[in-house]
Amino acid sequence: MTSTTTPPPPVSAENQADEAAAGAHLIVVSNRLPVTLEQKGSEWSFKLSSGGLVSALSGLKREMSFTWVGWPGKDFGADDRVKIDNLLKENACSAVYLDDETAELYYNGFANSILWPLFHYHPGEMMFEETAWDAYQRANEAFAQSLAAVVKDGDLVWIQDYHLMLLPRMLRGLLDSSGRRGVKIGWFLHTPFPSSELYRILPVRRQILEGVLAADLLGFHTYDYARHFLSSCTRILGLQTAGDSVDAGGRVVRVGTFPIGIDPSKFSEALATAEVRARLGELERRFAGERVIVGVDRLDYIKGVPQKLLAFEQFLSQRGDGAERVVLVQVAVPSRGDVEEYRQLIGSVNELVGRINGRFGTIEYTPIHFLHRSVGFAELVALYAVADVCLITSTRDGMNLVSYEYVASQAQRHGVLVLSEFAGAAQSLDGAVIVNAWNIEEVAAALALALAMPAAQREASFRTLHKYVAKHTAAYWGTSFIAELTRVRHAADAAALLPPLPAADAAAAFRRATKRLVVLDYDGTLSATRTIPEFARPSPLALRTLQRLAGAALVYVVSGRTRADMDRWFRGVDVGLAAEHGLFYRHPPSAALGAEWRSLPAPADPLWRDAVLPLLQHYAERTPGSFVEMKEAGVTWHFRNADPEFGEWQANELRANLERVLAHRPLNIVNANKAVEVRPARVDKPAAVRAIVAELAGTTTPVDFCLAAGDGRADEPVFAYLAQEFAHVPLFTATVGRKPTAARYYVQDVDAVLSVLGKLTEPAN
């Protein structure tokens, strides 16, 4: 496995499975259950369905047991549901029931008409409708409710594909509310993930990303797909990302690449059966004296069947009259024939087949054998085995396991694999002839190269391909993902155990106290972070909440904003203020300590700005969307409105230059949220809070209740200091968003902060 995450120790698939299964039950969730239900009289039976996901997970099933949750294919009455549920339970399955209208709009209306074309770089095929989006949300919610009824604390939940991208967040909310915080959720995408520039056209782009980011581990077939996803998180959600993770509000979500495989033994064993050997002999006699190229595709616009036919036509046109005959056997499995775009595709493919056969065919020779239908497994293996070349011309494809199946069937012939660079398998299958499927001349030349390749070179390429396919099986894919999810599960994860702030307990302690202290961060805690400082004023709700709270407590708002902004925004509200990260502070009038602004000790040299300001202005000019904010004691370069990736790159460069320029000055270079700030040394929030608490201690009544809330790294030392200072009084410290923290609790967002503050002053029931 190629993974962007830290790989587990090299162990066998069996040992990985044993490790993953130890102490945790696995639940696999997909759009469809892997069964087809049949009714005979009043009794129900089922048979295993076919499909890529079923085949892949069947390999995992041999290594470890799991429960499969999914939609059974249609809706059923109440009596039938009871019988079906009992039948499925006996076979480790569980059904999610959707009404027929919701199922149609969710599956065909949104998943296959919006996400499928977008993820495969065909935005022109998208047809966004609110009714389909609503159905997609309802279906994901139904899955969440069904899962919440069966998931136990400590279980592993593995969600599959683009049909269920809202499910991780919905399920996480239900599990957290019931105290099941030990559940780990994985999600895997079986398609490509498009570049951020394409993905951003999706009207519900934020909701989809936020949905999957509630998982603990996100899996993709290739690093390209993972990289595109990470870029979308940065550019659309403004989140910090690394090569293998996303910082989702302080909670680290792991991102890895896990190329899927097949069960190669299934093909090697089939080649030894009498049925396949007999059919292979028939095909060899039928194509005696001819070279065979095989293509097996679903007839979908992403599979590049027209491109394949055009390349084959070009290849034939370049061959002399005396050249050996070459035939293309193309299996085109029907797909969504009721959709207009697919009907047009079928028409164009039929036209191309007729034109090429008419141009190059004779009574004795038919260049293209076109099968617009599915073929049985024995027939498929025989076709793979008889072919000299397998041609795959996908224009976009998540992985394309036909390439693996062909290799697994070529132990005798050592055929050549010609593979589109736009299939995910191209990044794994070293030994294939890689082509640009859109370049007809290049594909035609690759066919000529493949058919003329010497036997020794064919064998060497085959051995390289077969070694990879034999190792990276479906079971290896599944157990690798589960092993990584297990590793994430067992890693130190303080955030998962962090409880929400108990508002009722805080309110009860607040009422019992006589001198109450409340310390609040501003941006991201009392007010959502704004891109323009002038727009960051507190909401009327925040001001009303603080005014009521100030009647019963000493309230301090600590911010990086200027004291002019703080004075203007909180005029008439009886709260204490700390500006510029604590350099300036003043007490509320009710503290009876004087309402004048005070300051922490600051360096006397005012000339440092002359060295810093030109450098910051230079970067503001070089970085569109960035600007410089002047404060009384500090200077900040903001890049929240800049391109996120370019802004981070510029910020790193700026910090390096500032460290060189300011090496011997008593100044701090602070990495703020989408900003770089230069301010006097020994000036920070903890210093301001310590000064405030020390001055309050000089009054007659000691503090007997303290609550503090903040959302950033700068608030962590404040939480740690308060835990020491008020170790023997009721103390409630909370970070905004669940993440590793020195705080004792978390609150979800700004609205939750204001709600908790409001409950403090409510009368007891």
C-alpha cells in the first residue's frame, strides 16, 4: 500500500485483520447491501450480488468478520421488513429502508447526476436540483439513524463512497449526544476526487466537505485524489492541512491513500477449470492467425470507449495490406440506458463500430467484435487469457480493476497492458504502457508497440505487474485500511474524551458563588472570525448576553483587537477589556479598581516599526488579498483573504525574514490565525490575565467561581494558568470546537458559547 499516513509495522493481512478486530466490531456501510432479495410466497430469500465493492470486500470478509449495513434495493411493508430483518441478521447484514421517492432522488437525482459527473470531470452533465439535494440529506440521515441503533461504543464504522458523504457528520452527532465517543469512523472514496477549481462549482461544496471531515480516517485510491481533497479543504473551508491530515477545528482528521485490488486467486483458479479451458480453446481456434486486443468496460462516458475505437481505427489505418490481422473484442456492459446522455453515447459507439467494420472489414475478417452486454465469469476469464493486449482508455476512472483482472489471467501469454494515465491504476501498475487516452495518435502507437514487443520484454513487464497485483489484493486493501483506522483509534486522542461544557452544573455553581470571574476570548469565541477587522463588531445578542452577565459577575473580554476598537464596540457594557493580546487592559467599573486603561511593561524602543513596516507592506503588495493592520504596540499582516496556499507560502517566507531582521530586538513574531503579528516580547494573554487576577486579589472578597472560554492556541496558556490559580474553586474552562486542549471542556461554536453564558444568569428551576 502506498499511504500518506504513517504506515503500520509490516505484517501479514491476517495479522492486520486480527489486530483490527481485537476488541472492536467492524461495521461496513454502503449505499446498497450486497444482496438481491427474492420472495417465494410469504417467504424471503436472498443471493449475493455482484459488483466491484462486493468483490473487494469479499476478500476482506475472508480475513475478518463484519456487519454490512445498506439499502436493500427498494421499500417494503412493515410485515415484510420484520422477515427481511431477521433473514439479514442471520447473514451479518442490516437494512436501511428508504421510501421509493427518496431513494430515486438521492441515488439518481443527486449522487449519480451531481457527484458522479463532477468527480469524473464532466461538470456539463450536472443537473442540480434542490429536491434531489433534500433527498440526499434525508437518505444520509436515515442511514445515520439506523446505524445509531446498532453501533456500540468502541466499534469501527467504515463508510463507502460518494453516496454517503454527509453520513460521518450526522452519525458523529448522534453518537456524541449519546456518549459513544469511542467509535471511530472511516470513509473511503471509490472514485476520483476532482481538483479544487472544479469541485468549487458544486453549490453545496461546504456541506459535503464538512460531512466527511467528521470521520477519523479518509481514504482515497491515489495521492492525486487525496491532494485534491486537501486543497479543497484549504481553499473552500480555509482549514490547515498537511500531507496526511486536516485540522478540522482542532480535531485532526487523517487522510491516506489505499489502492484497491482484486482477488487474483479467483482468476488463476478459474483458468484451471474445465469450463474456462474449453472456452479458451474455442477462442484460440476462432482467432487463429489473428492478434487479439480486449477491452472490458461499462458503457459510461468516463470509460473512453469512443476514444478507444478512434485509436483502433487510427492503428488500422497505419498498417499495410500484408500486416497480420488484429481484432478488438470490446465488451460494453450496459449502464443507465434510460438517461439521455447514455443513449447518445450508445448511438455514437454503435456508429463508430459500424464505420470501422465497414471500412476495414471483409467477408473473412471483422475488426471489431462488439458485445453490448454482460458476459459470464468463465467467458470473461477466457477473453482475458486469449488476448495479446488489454486496452483501457478511461478519461477518468477511480481505479479500474479490469487492468488487475487482465494481469491475473495472463500467466501463460504474458500479454501487454495499455493503460490510460487517467485511471487510478496507472499510478500503481509499473510495467504497463501508459498513454494519454485523449491522444488518438499516441494510443495507436502504443498498440503497435505492444503487439511488436519482444517476448522477453513482455515477460519482464508481466512479472512486475503480477508481483504488484498478487500482493495488493482486495483483502490487503481492506485490512490495510482497517489497520490504519485501528491505529488512529488506539492513538492518544484527548479530544475524543473531552466532554462538552456542562451548562447546568456551571449555572448551579455560578448561583452558589458570591464573587464570579468570567474570562472570554473575542474572535472565534464571542464573534465569528471576520476577514475584515472593521466588520468584527459583536452582535446585538452578544452585547445583551454580556450586559446581563456583567450584572452578576466580573467579565473580561481579551482580544488581539486595538483598544480603540474595543472601546467603541463595548461602550456602555460593564465589562473589563484587554486589547492587543493583553498589552492594554482595564477593569469593569463594577470592580471598583478604576476604569482607566493600564499596560503591561513594553520595550521603550519605538524605532522597531521602521524596520518591520516596509517588509510587511512589501508582502502585502506581493500577496493579493492581504493587508497590514497597525496597532498601538504591534503590527499585523493579514492574509485571510489571499489564496490560502499562496498565503501560507508567503507567510512562511515573511516569518523567516522577520526573524533575521528582528533577531536582537525584544519582540515576538506570532503565528496568528491567517496572520503574522509582530508585538513586544513578554506581552500575551496569560500575562494580562495574571495581572488582572493579581489586582482582583487585592480586593476584600476572593473569587469563588471562574469560567473561561477561547478558541485559539493563545488561549491554552490561559486555561493552564487558571487551572493552577483556581484549583480549589469551581472552574469551568472550555475551548471552542473539540480538539486537544488544556481546557476541561469544549463548546461547539460561538452560538453555543452565548447559550452557555445566557444560562448562567437564568433563575434556577
